[in-house]
Amino acid sequence: MAGLVSSRGCHKIRGSQIRELLDSKLNVLFDCDGVIWNGETVVAGAPEVVTLLKQQGKKVFFITNNCTRPRASYVTKFIRLGFTDVAEEEIFSSAYCSAAYLRDVAKLQGKVYVIGCQGVVKELREAGVPIVEEDTNAPTGTIYDYPLDPEVKAVLVGYDEKFDFIKLAKACCYLQNTECLFLATDPDPWHPLRGGRITPGSGSLTAAVETASSRKATVIGKPSCFMFECIASQFNLDPGQSLMVGDRLETDILFGANCGLDTMLTLTGVSTLEEAHGYKDSDDPERKDFVPDYVVETIADFIEAYEEEEG
């Protein structure tokens, strides 16, 4: 591409450079929070960008480590925030992909013990993956007061606001069996909230289980390649024809690098341009994969790129 240099160069681009990049791609993959929206506030111009890309013949996908919603609920959120043309099959969450992994890759013959929210539980049920049904009226006490299901063949850890000592203890008991699979929806350590507060993410809970069980989880969400493999298997995507757009260097950008995609950092979310340059200047070769190929202020810059070309 004339005028564009990638190879993890952290190049800030705009206007005709963005248009040139997009013209070279058939598929655009967006992270959601920090890219498409921030909580319940849409990023200005995002609905128009999605429509514009589809009008240009691009395949557009949304991949998120947020496991708190099933895909159908994400469609509702897209509509609520002003998107008019997002289909459920274009949304790939870590909850949906975890269920797909257990059903299609692991071909699990048994039940899953879930540490997670209803988003995870609903996706597992829709995929036909049996789970341990928790007794909401169970007595408080020690691990001895809680029965263990002998049919459990996997432990899946996701975001869980009701995570407690007993859940941790149960997971560790199941993981004593070395043939019991240990999966995590995603490695995100924390998530930003309004007012400068944060909440621990799935990665924090997974770390607790890993420490207590002396086991290492297989991560399904970004930066693992399985999420891209899940999309590619359904839509026959070519990595070389795909662009990953995200706001978090350690997950979104690393995910793109791991999967052989060109990557773009947008500055409407978690990571900063200064952090990206810090990784670029680092002597640690492993940190180079945190460096994006391209940087934009916001995906709304895509609109300007097309308008500029037409003008």
C-alpha cells in the first residue's frame, strides 16, 4: 500500500491513509467497549461507520471479551444505541466462543462447573452444553457442606460478581482431576466504570483459581486465536484481508498480532498512544506484539476518510 507502512509501526493515520487501508481489506473486526461504545454511551459516529463499511461491501464483526450478555442481548444493545444493521451472527463474545469450544472442539462428555454470570450460562445452554445447576438456597458453611457433581468434566471461569470462597473451593476440588478441563472466558484483569472506578475482570478470578488449583487455564477470548478461528470457520475469513480495531493493547492488539491481522488502536478507550510508543521502544521482543500497526483518534475518522475521498 503506497503511503502506508505497517509492521507494528504505531503509525497515526487519517483521511486518505485510512481510506487506502480500508480499501485493502475485506473484513473489519471491532472490539466493542472503548471502540463502539463506552458503557451505555455510543462512540460518536460508530453506527454510521458500521453502515458505511457494509455499504462498501465489507464484512463487519464484533468481538468482545465481555461475557456478561448472550448474543441476543448484544443485538438489543446495538439497537438501543442506534445501530440499525447488526446481526446476531456477526457478534462473537467470549461466552459464545467458550460454549462453541466446549461443544465443537472439546466435544465435552459431561457437565461444566461455571463460575460466571448469566451471559455465560445462557450461551452454554443454547449450545446444549450441560452445566451444574447451583442450589440458590444452599446452606452457608465449609466445602464439606456442598456436594460435588461426579459428572463434571470442565471448569469454566468468567466474570462473576458473586464470586466467593465456596465457588473457589468447588472449582479447586473439580480441578484435582487432571482430566477435568480448565477454561477461562478471557484474561481481562479489570474493566473501567463510570466515575474513575474499576471492577475486577474474569482474569482476576481466573488467577485466583489458577493459584489455588496449581492449574493453568486455557483462555478462549482475546488474545487467544480461538475467537478468530471461530469466526473464520463460519465466514471463511482470510487473515491477510482482515483488520482488527481495538482499544486495549494487551488484548485487542495482541489478538490481532497472534492471528496475523493488521491492527488499529483507537484512542476512545483504555490504552493510550504513549503506552503504545512505550511498547514500541521496549527492548523486550514479546512486547512488540502489543504495538499496533495503525492508530486513529476514533473510528469516526473512517467517515471523514470516505467523505474526503468523495469530495
